[in-house]
Amino acid sequence: MIIEIVLKLIPSFCIIFMVFSKKFRFSIWITAIITVAVSALIIKSVIIFYDHDLYSKENLFCSLIYFLPMLVSLMLMIKASVFQILFVYFLTKTYMDSVNLFSLSFSIIFFNCNYGDFSYKYYFLSKIIVLVLSYPILNMFILNLLRSLIDEEEQIVFWRYFWIIPASFYAIYRVIMPSSHESQINELIQTSFLVTYVWPIGLFLSYFIILHTFSEIIKNGKIKEELEISKIKVSLQREQYDMLKKNIEESRRMRHDLKHHMITLKGLVDKEDIEGVRNYVYDYCRDTELDEGIPICKNYAVDSIIQHYLRVAKKNLIKIKIAINIPKELYKLENDLCIILGNLLENSIEACIRQLKEEKFINLSIKMQDEKIIAILIENSFEGKINCRNGIFISSKRNEAGIGIESVKSIAKKHCGIANFKYNNNIFEVSILIN
């Protein structure tokens, strides 16, 4: 009896722990102690109720003796959604039921053992053989898929419904199997090819198809998201190129015109017309907005982006403070840094434009740390409510995830960096580290 329970508990806990190997709340030793204590509780409970002849008559009740302590202990030991735990638990239960069916079938057919002969060595030998042979297949086709899906934190909503599938399989199995009357089970296993073999294989294929389909849905979603981000990147890159091209043309024109201005100023100086020089310089500064053309940083591409949004901010009466200390050459970071700044500054300016009260402002800081890490901090004022669902910011233009912010997150992740977003007291703050 005890050996039978142990042969159910140990593989069950092992499978569940392998799936949630990255989500333990405690150390291995504490987890092991809790597992042993729960297993002892389950064994003791089953023995007690077996002695009162309830184990053989109330199959469902006996299942609850296993279910409740295991579920509570798993929720205590594992940092995962209760729906994920339920899915893995019922999957493990249906797998162990299938193992039992195969083991009983082999024992009855090849060794002439009956269902009630739990102490018979050939039954346990058959069970161990089935576990050893079936686990590699289970791990290759199901558990690996399951582990990768559970690690997808953003897809946790799907598990609210997915756990019902293995729970339904488990319930169907309990309905199909007799209520542990020895003769009935022996007869069923010996005569029913459907229950003994087709059912476990069908379960395996069903789980594989379900998990594989779920995995493909997630992959397609990620591909779609990456395509959307790529479109945004291409659009921003095109805008940046046009902006750079325009600035280059303006610089060439200014250098060309500067020659004529110098000739004019030289003529005024030769005539000692100081008042004429003063008026000419003041008129030139007013007409060309020379004060806006002063370089903000050494990197030409970043400077062009910031200059563009600086002019937009001033036109909309937005106070903007800028502190930048980055090298002239950024190599691989230059393009992505421009995309980040373009997205963030555009969002900040739009938020400020929507303001009706209070002072509109944007504070931008970009620093190079440890000669390889770029730290970006941008703050802006805003009014109204920030729409955020499950850590995803919803665009005010459309009722879906803001592509600009998601693009920033993607780029930060690409460069093994972080992107944090905070908002409080009508101030929205973004801090980014990339390397």
C-alpha cells in the first residue's frame, strides 16, 4: 500500500518541480522538507481512510486526499499562477493514471497478476519500467514545451481557461474507470483496448497539439509585434534621414552664405561703421534663429533629433531642459538611441500639448557611465489619467498598446538594458540603461 502511494507521489512531485524549476520560492532544502512533510501527510491520510474501507469505495474522495494537500503545498512552494499549477497538476495526474493503466495491463497480461495484488513485485517492476520508458518521451514533447510557455509571463491570462482541459481529461478518466472493484478493473484492462492503450496515447497527442498550438500562437503574436516595431523603426529612420539631409543642406547653405556675410562685415569694419556692424549681426541672428542652431551634443545624429524636438517644444511653449554628455562616436548604439529619443520626446511633447493647466515642461538627461553604459532620464508634465493594463501602457490615440513605448522596451531588451516607467503627481518619468 505505502509503496503504491510512494510510486505515485515521487514521480508526480518530480514532474511538477521540473516544470517549475525556475519558480521556487524557497531553497532546495526547504522545498524538499515541505515535500516530504506533505507526502507523509498524504500517506498517513490514505492509510487511515483505507483502514475504514473508504479507499476502495470512494474513488473521488480518495483523490481529494491527494489533491488538496498537494495543491496547497505547491502554491506555497512555487511562484506561479494557481491556474498554471492546476494545469500542471492535472496533466501530471492524467500521466500517472496512464502509467498505472499500462503497468496493470502488463502485470495482468504477462505476469498473471490481479489488480488487488499491489504487493506483487511484478506490478511494481512494470510500473518502474513504464515510468523510465515513458518519461523521456513526455519530457521531449510535452514538458519542454510546457516550461517555455510557463516562462511567458505576459501570457498568464490564457491559463485561466487552459487548466480546464487536463482537469476534464482527469474527470473523464474517473468516470470511465470502475470504482476500484477488483474484478471489474481486471476485466476492463484485459478486454478494453480503448481504455488501456488508446486513451493514454490520445491524451499524449492531445496535450502535444494543445501546447504546440499555444506555443505557435505566442510566436505569431511576437512576430506580429516585432513587425509593428520594425515598421515604426523604419518610419523613424526615414524621418531621421530626411531630418539629417535637411540639416546638412542648411549647413551647406549657411557656409555658402557666410562668405558673403563676411565680405559685407569686412566692408563695414573697413569703413569703421560700428553701428552698421551691430545692426547687421542683430538682423542676421533674428532672421536665422542662430540661437537655436548651437550644437547640444557631440554626436551629430542625436543632436539633429534633439534639435528637431527642441524647436517643436519651443513652438508649443514647452520649457525644456537638456543635459547631455555622450561621445561623438556611438557606433552600434547611435541608430537605436535616436529611435529611443524620437519616441520618448514625441510622447513627452504630445503629453505636454494636451495640458490645459499648470506649467508645461520636459527635462532630458543623457549620460555615459563606465564608458559603455548610456543612462537616459526624461521627465515631462501631464494632465489626466495614464492608461496602463498589466504593465502595458495604452495609447491615448487608440485603445491598444502604445507602439512607441513597446519599441523602447524592445530596444532596451535588445541591448541587455532596462526601461522603467513611473508616473506620480502629474509627472511622467522614464529611465533607461543600455550598453
